[in-house]
Amino acid sequence: MASPEPAYVAAGNAPLRASVADLQAIVTAPQETVDVKGRAVPTVASGLVDAERHVLQSRDLLNAQGQITPWVIPSEALDTPEKLLTSERWNNIYGVPAGEITIERIQHAFYMAANYGFQILNGNFAAAIDDYELSLRFMNDLATYRIDVSWLWSLLHHQAAVTKDGYLKGPALTEDGVVPASNAFEVKAGTRFSRDLFEKLWTCHNQWTAAFFDELDRRGDPGRFDRAKAPIIMDILKRQLLSARYIQHSARVLFVVAQAGAPDRAQILDAIFDLSREEILKGVEAGTLGQTAMNAHDYVYDVFPVAAAGQPSARHEIA
């Protein structure tokens, strides 16, 4: 649980790096234990217990004398994705996850992502989403947004097959409000999640959005958020899910777009999803692109300008 206590906040702001000497002092500190229900439990300040020491030694992080043995990795050993992980491991990361894939689950993931992104674009980071499957409102965060978008990207990129018969749902007024509840489009088991099916999903969500706002108007409820952000999140999700580029940190796209005006927004999305860094640089130098487009690209893809000269973009395009 987060806390405003100064010590808690200070710990969160402290550097994550430590010197080998500092780490060694932690490793070699005397063992200290406290009795918890008759069991000796190491204190926070305790050095390693035998089991912990064995784990680190088994991974060659400690030698027989208990000294830390850093793993030195030359930069050229990891300068391409292929050197970092084997093709099999890359596929395990970016491939289609095991398990059932239903069109209802796909639609639910898109619904949750679109609603969360809509609130982020409106500046609301404490985003409570009405989950129509559970009939509950609960808090969402950047992690669940990333999970939903990454899963959808993997399914669409590989055109994964739906495993059970089902329906894309259209909007319907229920006791829980306007939710995706009416059978709008049948999807048979074995159907690929292709671009065409994605377009149908996208249309269904747009129809739900319109019906949801219409119901608010009927009740005389202006709502809490700027409705103009709705087409923006839809554009972001369409661009991202159809792009060959895998976005490691999906929320960063929301952050840069939320701060941009309409003229910059189009350039930012082009820079993130379509243009290479070299093309962006040429555009900035020619005055056809703003520096905000370059900054957005570098922020989303973890490109650090000092190290970027002559280097390809750090984006991930998976075959």
C-alpha cells in the first residue's frame, strides 16, 4: 500500500543502482534473526542465511569465499535482439499465448483498454472502469492497459484463431446501463483474428461509445470527462494494434498524445508507428516535422539522443 510517509517516499526515489562494495556489505553482514512463532526469521538487517547463499553461489554470483563475482557483459554481446534471446524465446514473448481465445474475451480486452486510455487522455490516472462482464466497477492501472494491448497486438499480428463459437456484441440498455450485450456478429471457432475482424470489433466499440453517450444525454448527465478524447483513443489503438511495431510501454503513447495539441498529435502518431528515426530526423531538419515528434519517438522506444547518432531506431518489429 502506498504511503505519504517521508521514509517511504525517499526509498522510492533512491537510486536502484548500488556499488559492489555496498552489496558486499549486505551479503557479509552478520546473521540476525527474530523468533516468530517459534521459528527463527532473518531480520531486515541480517546477512545471508545458508539457503540464500547457496542460491547465489549456484548462479555464480558469489564465489566459494562469499565474494560477489559480477557478471561482466560486453555491449557487443547484446547489441542485437537475436543475441539477447533465441528465436524460440522471442516467440514465447511475442507469440500467441496458450489457452482459449474467444471473441468475447477479445472484445472485453479492447473495451477495457479503450476505456482506460480514454480516462488517461482526460488526465485521470485513478481510472475506475465499469466491467460489464463482472457488473463491477474497479480500478485499472497502466499494467492492465499494457497487458490488454499487448495481448491484442499478439493475436492480431499472428492472426490467431478463435477457439470457440461466439459473438461480437453490440450495445444494449440493461439494468447495468448501456453495455456490449446484443449479438451483433457471429464468429465461428477457427476464424482468424484478421484485420477485417478487428475492423468489426472497432466498429462495435464505436457503436457502444455512441450509445453510451446517448444514454447519458437522455438522462441529462454531462459525464465527467471530455468526450472529444473518445475518437483519439480509438485512433491510438487502431494505429498501435495494426502496426508492425511492438510497443513495450503502451502507456507512454498515451502520455505523449495527452500533452499534444491536434497539429502535433498527427505527427507524433506518425513518428511512433510509421516513420523510422532517420526519416524523423530528416523531417525535423527540413522543418516538415516538429521536435515533439522526435522527442515522442525517442521516449516511447527508449532511444537516448546522445547514444542515438548513427544508430537504428530501437523499435521492435517482429516477423
